[in-house]
Amino acid sequence: MGNILFHLQAHFVGTAEHGTRLGIAVAVLLLSVIGGRIVPSFTHNWLEQASPGRLPVAFGRFDMIVLLVSAAALLLWVAVPTGPVAGICLLAAGALHLARLARWAGDRTFGNRIVLILHVGYAFVPVGFLLMGASAFDLFSPTAGFHAWAGGAIGVMTIAVMTRASLGHTGRRLEASFATQAIYAGVVVAALARICAALHPAWSMLLLHVAAFAWVAAFLGFAAGFGPLLVGAPPSPGAVNRECSPAHQGIGSR
């Protein structure tokens, strides 16, 4: 729908703002739903085995409230992205997402980068809401919020899940090598540089080059490091890591 609206607006009006916002809003809401399943689940599994203690809070009523508020804020943002009403709703959604993320014990995952990166990626969701809320009050350019969601939330979470799934489904240990950590660093640096370029126009030229180089390096690094695993001989039936299988995640055929 976002893509169709993009082309219709571009053809008849000459702009495509609503279609662009709708596409990003749907992606952010999907990240909020699916991230809310896999981030605490994988964190719980690792902490339970490696570091007993405080565990992520299970999905409950609070999470439903966060998702409902987020959906309402995003719909309002798609229709009317500026003004006090949109700003307050976006800021409220951002604060709720920060509280939700804090409930997942991410501060206890520094010993496992392949789990930590999931929390880092999800953190860009509330950052995007907060920046968009501030832009509704004309405090910042909306471009910063766009890139927090697109480059940060979507980009980092994509890399995080691709690396984890590639290791798990090819029977490898769920550990982030130095090269994998460099990939994570590259995509995070790219997202931060792109956000900062929108916040500090005077430094935009340098920051845009940093963002572009880091982004390309991260995804080329994934292709070079994980491509051979994915196109090589398949693992034996018993070698696939259960934790990464769709059935074990609860997001399979059901």
C-alpha cells in the first residue's frame, strides 16, 4: 500500500511523502512486534544458560499497550507529521519503547555480542520515535528520525538477524567472531553517522561519507563472511541449532 501510494502521489501530486511515511511506519511496527518476540526470547535463552539472574520480562499487557500506542502514533504521523498532537504521541511512544527495552535485561548481554546487537538494533526504534516527536515541534529535521528508523532499526536488526540465522541454520555456534563484530560496528556507525549528519548540517558532508563507507563495508562484509556458509553444502539434519529454528522461536507455520 505504501509503495502504491508513493507512485500515485508522485504521479498526480508531484510528492510522495505519505507513501514514504506509510512504508516506514509499517516496517517500524513490524520491528516492534517481531523484535518484541525474538529479542527477549534469545536473551532469556542465553542468560538462563550462561549468566543466571535477572531475566527479560515476558510479553504481557504492557507490551500490548506499547504496540497500540505505537500504532496510533505512527498512523497519526503518516497523516499529519507535525504539530503538538503528533509530537506528544510520538514522544510518548518513544518513552514506552525505552521502558520496554529496559525490561529485557540488555545490560546483562555484553558478554555475548550476537545477543547484544539485537538490543542495540531495537534501541533505534525509540530513538526514531523521540527524534520524530522532536521534529514535530520543529526542534530537529525529520530526516534524523527517518534514518534512525531506516538505517538504525531496520539496518541493524537486519544484520543482527541475518548473522544469527546464518550461523544457526548452518549448524555453527551462535558466537560473534571478530569479523562479525566488525560488521555490527560498521552498520551501527553508519546509522549513527547518518543521524548526526541530519542533526549537524555543517558536518553533513564528512558524516555522509562515513555513513556510506561504513554501510557498504558492513553489508559487503556480511556477503564475504557468510556467503560461503549459505551457498556451501547443507548441514546434516541434526546439526541445525534449535534456538534459531522458526519452530523453536514460535514464529513458524502457525
